[in-house]
Amino acid sequence: MATGQRGFDRNPTDYGDPEFARYLRRSFVKSMGYSDDMLDRPVVGICHTESGFNNCHRHFPEMIAATGRGVLAAGGLPVPFPVMSLGEVFLHPTSMVYRNLMAMAVEEMIRAQPMDSVVLMGGCDKTVPALLMGAISAGKPAVLLVAGPMMTGRHRGERLGACTDCRRFWAAFRAGDIDHAEIRQVEGRLAVTSGTCAVMGTASSMALIGETLGLSLPGTASIPAVHADRLRAAETTGQVSVALANAGYPVPRDLVTQASVENALRVLLAVSGSTNAVIHLSAIAGRAGVRLDPDRLNALSEATPVLVDLKPVGTGYMEDFHAAGGLGAVLRELADSLHSECRDVLGNQISDRIRAQDADPVDRSVIRTVTAPVSPVGGLIALRGSLAPDGAILKRAAATPELLEHEGRAVVFDSLRDLSERIDCPDLDVEPDDILVLRNAGPRSPSGMPEAGYLPIPKKLAARGVRDMVRVSDARMSGTAFGTIVLHVTPEADLGGPLALARTGDRIRLSASRHRIDLLVPDDIMERRLAEREEAETPGSAAERPTRGYRRLFHDHVLPATEGCDLSFLR
Ligand code: FES
């Protein structure tokens, strides 16, 4: 690497005199007490997302220290720097709106600041996608280090883990099965350590996707947050980042290819991962010029068995998954169907990794074989039909099997506010066979595509023992949730898709076997409704559209869910 292009000498501040800029920067850097020896080393940025508003990342100071130790041991200079954090439950209206803002911050800070490689430290749902999207666009060598999952708690003899059990207990509370005192007790037992949600939700799905894409070190995705191995993984990640800084490659875009994206999709299906991960993988792939095709998703889903028995669909937690063999065990089972030539940050092919796995026995109660899987087909499918001409998604593994082929009467809610005002009304006209529909909750809606697709079962039906209904929306659903839930309906209602024209009383038919979701309303009636809608002064949520700032940028440029909800000008 030529002198003047490395470490703190990169990207001089623009004064019209590069030598002055170098001299000035070194003098300011020296104010931090670095020796000349340190300043001659390659600089590894540690891009981290620690924040008082992010419980999942509260162990990051320790991880940053361990990463820095590895960087120093390998001859580099570690320079931690913060980017905005996205604590899933701390953001209004939803973290999804801010994923792209964080991706922009990551990209610009990696590009603008002087570093030769970067460690990307995140974990909570949107942080890993944002880190990867930004790093792909920034084009510097990068390695991902995730937070790792949290441990489970205990309540009256049973294990609890955020946040599938959060929803289960809340449903029981709504149905009157547990009282106020118990739900308060449960509240303190659901999330008991640092780390990401304890089940195969979005954070865990994205950690596995990152590792499958080759962007993090093998075996690191599922190490529990509080395990000493996570600190050792941080130290090794630091060492590897120095090798990347010296070599100048690979950059993330070298690793995110059509083939590696397909491998990631296969893993997502085999672990029965989150529906949100499809959006995020689509956005990550889009930054590398790779398109995620819904028909290909369905083809892979029909040919990929579910191998892991974890919540929200099964019984185990992420700590069990890691102890059972982790991603390595899943990759070995999928070996025959993976693109084995795909490489990771170390330069190794997936086939090398599969061959090199040591022979720790796999716990088959958690990670099954392809010959005796949890399910013979993948957990997720894409849907199309007259209600979702451009697509929708269904986590069939989380659905009630009898509802996967279902026709029912629509009960339509026009917005989140409408939903919250009416869902529990004693006089709501709703029966267990009806299909609950929520609209104006897509990416362009005022709520920015919240995890509201898990519509609550109306209280009066919950009290009658109803635990699942078909629910349809242009919203998302938490990766930790379950039910027969059609999500990401595209075009979203805000864009005037058929979802905007559905009315209470219409018939809707879901057919998972045919990959279809249809609104059974004749064309001439739909045309009349469309004309009426266009005549209305403020169709959909127009009256609430953002007028300024990032929210306006997001609204005006966000791509549909089927294309990953990235901003159109960032692809
Ligand atoms: Fe951070 Fe669930 S709240 S991963």
C-alpha cells in the first residue's frame, strides 16, 4: 500500500493543502496520546452501536475492548467510533423507518473517516442489516461481529425468552388466563441478560445470514452474548480485521453474490427464520446488485426442510441452538444444496468449512437431519394474487395448519388507530372464521411499516378460546411472533393497491399450497371503488404525510417491501 494512503493518512480533510491536512491531523491525533509507532499502524475502525437506548448491546464496552485487544496483537490500531443505534423497542413509530438512516450513517462514516478496514458491531434487529447495507456501499474491507443472543429466564418452573414468550403471556393476560400481578412478574423475567432476543427472531436470523454470506467469522453468529467465547470471537475478529486492512480485500461486495444470497436464503428457510429477514436480505443483496426473486424463494422453500426446533415455531432457544452445533451443523446438513464455492472473509469456501467442522456431536433434539426434519419444506413462502399483485409473505411454519387453506369474510381496519379503537369493542362484528385485515401500515404509511401484522385476536374471541385467525396486512411482524399471518402485502394501501379497496364483508381466500392470496371481488366493482377512491380528497393516509426531514425523505423514496424497503437512490 502506498504511503499516504494508509491509516490516519487516508482521506485528508480538505484544506487545499494535503500535506498541511496530514500534519494537522497527526497533531490532533497525538493529543490523544498515541505514539508514532501506533500512528504508523493500519487503522481498524470499530463501528459500534452501543447506546443507553439499546438493552441488547449493553455488553458492547467489553466486546469493543476484546476486539481492540485482537487488533493491537495483530499490529493494527483499533479506533472505535459510534454510529446511531436502533434499540428495537425504544423507537417510535418503529425502528424500520430508521434502518436506512443508520445505513447512510454507517456508509458515510466508514467512507469519510480514515480507516483501512472496519469491524461492524451490531445485533438488535435493524442494526445488522443497516451495518451490512452501509458497509457494502462504503466498499472497505469489513467483518461483522454480532451481539449474540441473550439467555433465558425462569418463571414458575418454566423457561422464558424474549420475545415469543412475551406474546404468549400477553395473549394469556388478554384472555383473562393470568392476572395483573403475574404479568408484572413475567415482565421482569423475559429479558434477563444482555444480547439479542433469545429465539429465532429477526436478530438471530440476521446473525446467521451474515455468517452464511461470509461476512463474519465461522461459528460466531450464535455464541450467547454473555459467554466468554463471545469475547474470544471478538479478539479473533480484531486480528482478522488487521489482515483485511493489510490486504485491502475482500470488501463485502465481493462476498455478497447471487450464489451467497441464495445460500443465505436456504439457511433462513432451514432455521425457519423471520419474515423480516426477507426484507433485510433483499435490501442487503440490492446494495450488491443482486435481486431476491420471490419465485426462487418459493422454489427453494419447497426443496429446503426446516431443520431446527426453536421458538417461535418450536420449543428451543438460541442458547440451545448454539450448544447443539449452531450454524455449522445446519450447513453440514444442507451441504448438498449449497453453492459450496462461496467464500468468507477468511478466503475460505463453504465447502472448506463443512469439511473442517470438528466432530462435536450434534444435539438432534434441536438440529435435525435432512432425512428426519422438523418439516419437509421451508418455513417461509411468497404469495401473489389479486389482493397482492406484487407479492406478500407468509411464515407457514408459524401458521395453524388448518388455516393455510382458508376462505373467510374480511373485517377491515383502516389504520393502526382504527385497529386499536375497535379491535376489543364488544359490538365488533367478528367471528373466528373471519379474516382480519389491517391497511395503511406499509412502508409509506405514517407508521412506517411497524410490526403490527400480528393483529391481536379480538378480546371477545380470545375469551372464547380463539388463539389464531388469518390476518392480512401491509405491515411487518416481529420475528418472534407466530400465527397464520400474511404480511408485506404489495402494493401497500398508501399506493392504492387492492388492499386499499377491500371492504368489510368482502371474501378473501388464502391458499398456501398455491402460493396465493385473493380478494374475491369482481373486477367491475374494484374499478368502481378505485374511481371513488381517486375522487376522494385525501385518499389513504395522505393527510398525515410527513412534510420535512428524514421522515419525508423516507416516505418519498422508500422502495416496496418486496424490494427490501431501501431508499431508491441508495441501491
Ligand atoms: Fe434487540 Fe429483540 S429487542 S433483538
